[in-house]
Amino acid sequence: MKYSSLNHNSSPTSFMKAVINGLAPDKGLYFPQEKVILSKDFIESIKNIDDVEICYEVMNKYVGDEIPKQKLIEIINNTISFKIPLKKIDDSIYSLELFHGPTLAFKDIGAKFMAQCLDYFKSSYSSKKITVLVATSGDTGGAVAKGFSSTKDIEVCILYPKDKISKVQERQITTNGNYVKAIEVEGDFDKCQSMVKKAFNDEEIIRKIALTSANSINVARWLPQIFYYFLAYKKINNKKDNLFSVPSGNFGNICAGILSKSMGLPIHHFIASTNANDTIPRYIKDGLYDPHSTKKTISNAMDVSDPSNFIRIQKIFNSDMQKLRKNLSSFSFNDTETEDAMRLLFNSYDYLTCPHSAVGYLGLKKYMDMNKISNVNGIFISTAHCIKFKDVVENSINTSIKYPKSIKDILDKEKKSLSIDNYSELKDFLLSRV
Ligand SMILES: *Cc1c(COP(=O)(O)O)cnc(C)c1O
């Protein structure tokens, strides 16, 4: 498979190059050049196929012969090594729980897949020391740190804003031993992000170190998210219409879902559920793409006002607004509505959700109510475990929740990080590691 840039000013490249570069030289996102369509037979017999084999069928055309079959199977096996349950809430509503991975959020899946691809490709692309450099506003840092835990000779540097991420998130970044360097930045996420960008453009650094980003737009983080739509479909044993509501920030997850439909998976409709950052709901309503400044909300992993993956969704529908609206609805919810939904799910269904997942539930309900739909499989994606947002959840449901053992263990570990304030300190640090 070749990957072309959605900015159309770079030549098509291999899967390996797309993974290593992250972004095309013209700063466009990579997109697979050919459409992958799976056979009807495969989809109809999916119930009898082993999970790893399903994911292999889903992924192998995107990777092509750049990773041998046995190796790709091994990578997939390690990627989906935790359970992905479809929990029934009532007769027409289900929660697809993607938070049983090592850092309790769905980003574990993409991060694990990407880390193993890079590890496989590393010897063929550089003799220099390889460093993954990434800025995080919360969940990405931990997922990337854990994803790379078994790759050798790749160093991971994670920049995070001091006092602006939750305690659990901080411990997930700062307690990983030597291969992860946690860098605490005096400032906000944007400052972390701009330091990372500067390093990628710093000639002295690039000459000495092979820098790679583990950004969410990387095809090796984006594509494996297709897996869980297929795995969810496998678990459904009726012929009702399937709806997916996806709590969305950068729109990578939902874009993977839409791609799974274009590969032949029978999904009737998608709902992109957002918090107060409502650029896409407004766009679908009135056709104007007009990002406002980003608002801070309790579902902070979705505080994005100019979602980078939306261009990939446009590509799938050939920028045809009618097709887009036929396949995708999008609704925005404020923090009060989100808190009410967490409380309702807890009180009426004894079901705990994180604020992001609650937004997903709200979007699903709204679509079903508006269209007077009931006899369907309405699935909202639960993107993180409620404990990652302990204070917000406890406040909403007025009940305290307990840490699972895996989290208790890391809270007891000693935090190790380097504090920095400006770019030259980051540069000195990176160069001192060569
Ligand atoms: C990253 C994240 C999201 C948003 O996913 P996108 O693919 O960026 O739309 C939603 N919920 C949680 C918990 C996340 O960490």
C-alpha cells in the first residue's frame, strides 16, 4: 500500500515511511491510496473467526508486504491483549469498553501497534539513535510510554505541562524506569507542543538524533482503531441496524470507524459526540467550518477545536456534504449535561462512565430520540476508565470510587521527571543523550 499526502504536494510513500515521518513533507496527513474492501463472506462469517485473524484481515492490505505475515500477527496479538467487552445497558444501548488496556484508555491500542511497527522498522531506517518525542495534554503520554515498554533501543521523551494533568496521568508518565524520560514543562500544553515542533526543525538535533513523533495522526496509531469496530460487530448476534456514537476530539477514532464501514462493515450511522468544542456539529448543521478558540471542559481529552483527522473523513466521502450528512451526525454537550448523564447512568443502570464516555452516551440518545429510533444496536464507545477522572466523576455521582489495583500500584511509585522551562534546556537534554 502506498500513502499519499492529503495536501497533494508530496509524492506517495510506503507504509514504513508514513509511520516514521508521521506527517508528509508538505505537512499533509497520510491517507491510503487504495480502497480496501473485505469480502461479504468474510464479514458474514466473522462470528466464527478468531479475533487476531479478523484484525490481520483488516490490517494486512494497509501494511502490504512491508511486515511479514507472522510478524504482523505477533504485533496484533500484543496489541489486542486485553479484553474489549460490549456491555448491555438496556435493550437498544450498549457500551463498547475500550479502557481495559495498560493505561485505561483506548489510546493504548494505537500506541501499542505503533511502537511495535517502529521497533520492527528501526534497523532499516537509521543508524542514529532513535528518540520518540511527544507532547501530551494527558492520555497520550501514558499510552505512548506503555506502548514502548518492550521496545529496545528506542528512547521516549514525553513533555507534559506541570500541574495541568491528573495525578494518575502524571504517574503513568513518570514511573516507567529508564526508557521513558518524563519532562515536566513550566507552562501549558501549547508550550510543550511548540517546543516539540522546534526540536523537529532544529538542524543540529536532526543531524545527531533520529527523531520520531508518536502523534495521533500517525497512520500506525490511526489505522488499528479499525479493529474494535470489527470486534464489536463480531459480538452482536442480531440483524438490527448498528449505530456508533464516538466521543470525539481529534476525530481519529471516529474516522477509523467510518473507514471500517467503507471496508464493508454494516454500520447504519455514526454520531460524533463532542463537548462544548463544537466545530464539527456546527459544520454539519450549516456547512461553515469555523473553529472557535478551544474551551476547557471536564472531558478534557476532547478539548480540540480544529480536529486534525476531519480532513480524512472528508476524503472518505470525497468532500460530498450530502454523503457526509447521510452517514454522520454530530452533537455537542456542555459540562452540566455531561455530569447529568454520568449521574443518570450510575443511578438508573448502575453503570460508571468517565466524562468522555458520558458525552458518547448523550449523542447516541439524542440521535435515537430525534429520529424516534428504538429497535437498534446503539453503541457508544467508552474511551477511558472513570478512575482517570476520579474527582469529576465523584462530584457528579456523589459517591466515592475506588482505585483499581494497577493504579494503586503506580500511585505508590516514585515520580521521576526533569523540570524545564525553555527550549534550550530541552535541546541540551536531547543532545546530552547522544
Ligand atoms: C483522545 C481521547 C478522546 C478523543 O479521541 P479522538 O480520536 O481524538 O477523537 C476521547 N476520549 C478519551 C478518553 C481520549 O483520551
